[in-house]
Amino acid sequence: MTRTLVIANQKGGVGKSTSVMNLGVALAERGSRVLLVDMDPQGGLTAAFGINSHDIRRSVYSLIMYSHVSLARVMRPVRANLALVPASVDLAASEIQLAGAADRAVRLRQSLQRSRIPFDFILIDTPPGLGILTANGLVAADEVLIPVQCQYLAMRGVRALMDTVVRVKNKLNTTLGLTGLFGTMYRPDSRHAQEVVDELRDVFGAKMLKTLIHYDDVVAEAPIVGLSVLEYIPRHPIAQGYRALAEEVAGGG
Ligand SMILES: Nc1ncnc2c1ncn2[C@@H]1O[C@H](COP(=O)(O)OP(=O)(O)OP(=O)(O)O)[C@@H](O)[C@H]1O
Ligand SMILES: [Mg+2]
């Protein structure tokens, strides 16, 4: 059985793409067969793998725009056990091109369902905001995983996102579940970061996962050379953090 997770938070820059890459590598390292899908026209995830989103023909854009384009044609292996459906710049236009289509939010789900490729996990990276591309991710997924930046006002964005998740669940994807939330860019020396985490634990209980991804510049350095932190400095605390997250997500934590 494939578990399809959408990594979503409408707030920009909270660590969605970073987490998709590093969690994907961590799951693949454990032996799972993993597919990553970049639904962001900015192509941050695609770029992190050293792929130029200005220079690709087969991408998630053709997958969601044309029903005859199969997943097998647009995905590419990026590591052992790990494949990527890259984003191309034309994905930005799809929001407008799909605006009037009745099936605009179910395109990705239909494309993934047509495929018979046996993945254990599909991780979908979404853009900031709650537009059609994020909706496609929420509709295609079985579960939502929410990175939350351990900062003031983090809660506000999470509430809006939860409302959207409930709306999608009621209307378009009744089996959608919440895997959980996890803190990113956590600074152990900040009293305030701890307050944010405590509040998230109060509100979400066990849905607030144990793993906290700390703040560290290595996160920005690794993608410059096209690597996840797990590959760049395998024993780095950030790498260990994403391994712990993989363990929690996969059910071993
Ligand atoms: N744990 C971390 N420590 C330090 N920097 C981080 C951490 N996680 C992410 N960053 C940095 O923060 C920035 C935003 O991260 P990322 O691109 O993963 O966020 P995002 O939620 O995908 O953003 P967007 O909403 O724009 O797609 C990047 O420059 C990234 O290198
Ligand atoms: Mg991103």
C-alpha cells in the first residue's frame, strides 16, 4: 500500500521543501521506495536536486494538464529508491489554465491513481498559499504533514490551514487524515520557541510529533551542492532529526 503525504503550510518559508527532500532521503535510506512530487512553480525542491526547472520538458505540469501523460514519463530517478516529479516554470500558468475546469482540484489524484508503480511513500511538496496547486496536493493525499516554524504567530497560520484541511476532507477527499505537525527551525536557546512548541502540544496533543528540526545553516548549504543534509553531513543533528521524523512518520517511532 502506498501512503501519500502532502506537506503543506500556506505560510511561506517554513521548511516545506527542505523537509520533503530530507524526509524523502531518510525514508529511502530506510529501504522504502519513495516518490517526491514538486507542486511549486518556484521549483525549490526540484532545484535542491540540482535540476533546472527552466530547462525541462516533462514535469508535473504535463502530468496534471494532459491525461495521456503518465507518471512513468515525467518522473526521474534521483537516488536509489528515490524518484522525483520535477516542477517546471510553466506550472505557474496551470492555476489560470485550470481555473474554469470542474476537475481542477482532482488532476493530481487522477494521475497518481492511474499509475501502477509500487511506491511505499509519495511526498507532495506544495507552494505557499492555498490555491489550486495546494488543493491538488490535499486531494491527492491520504495524509497531511505540517511543518510549523517555531516562531511567534505560528499558530495563526496553522488554524487557517486546519480549516482548509477540514473543507477539503468534507468536500473532495473524505479519507484525508492528519499525520501530524512538527516544529522546524527550532532554537533550543530561545524561550519563545519553547513557548510555541508548548502551545502546539497543548492544542494538538499527540498530533504534535516529538521530532523538532533545529535551526542550522547547514540546511541552506547542502542544496547548493544538490544534496540533502543526510548526504552532505550524514551524522549532523539535522540529518538525525529527519531520520527521527522518518521513524515517527513510518510508524516506528
Ligand atoms: N531547519 C532549518 N534551519 C535553517 N534554515 C532552514 C531550516 N529549514 C529551512 N531553512 C531555510 O529556510 C528557507 C525556507 O525553507 P524552505 O524552502 O524549505 O521553506 P518552504 O516552506 O518550502 O518555502 P516556500 O513556502 O517558499 O516554498 C530556505 O532558505 C531554507 O534553507
Ligand atoms: Mg517550498
